[in-house]
Amino acid sequence: MNLDIIIAPVVTEKSSYLSEDGKTYVFKVDAKANKTEIKQAIEKAFDVKVENVNTLNTKPKQKRVGKYSGYRKTYKKAIVTLADGYTIEM
């Protein structure tokens, strides 16, 4: 099991709203990781019991800086729901 699967927590307005209940957290994860690997990595890294994992691949957004245009990088996002009685301290 590889703990390099978890890259970083996603801190946005929507992810903050989801984490208010103390059960749902959002992480940026390795693009090649599947739900089972993500679940095992979260459980080992934070010593919690994961109930559900939902994943999605973000689309590249076009951005401009002056006359130059390009795209933001894409990444895989995992929305993790914990079992009752568990929380993650961030």
C-alpha cells in the first residue's frame, strides 16, 4: 500500500461546506489510484474507518496571462465519507 496516493486536501468553499458535518473530506489524489487504494491509504494515514469514496477527474480550465494562454493541470479528486465516530484533524 502506497501513502503517496494522497497528494493534498482540497480547500475550497464547497469542500469546507462538506466537512462541516465532520464526516466528509475532499482530497487531491493520484490520477491512477482507484477507490480501494484511496480508501486503504486514507485509513492508514489518518487511522480512521472509511465508509464511502467518490472520485472524479477535474477538467482542464483555460487561463490567460497577458497574451499567453494555456490550461490548468487536471487532477483526480476523492470525496471521502467516514464512518460514525471518526474525524480527521487538519
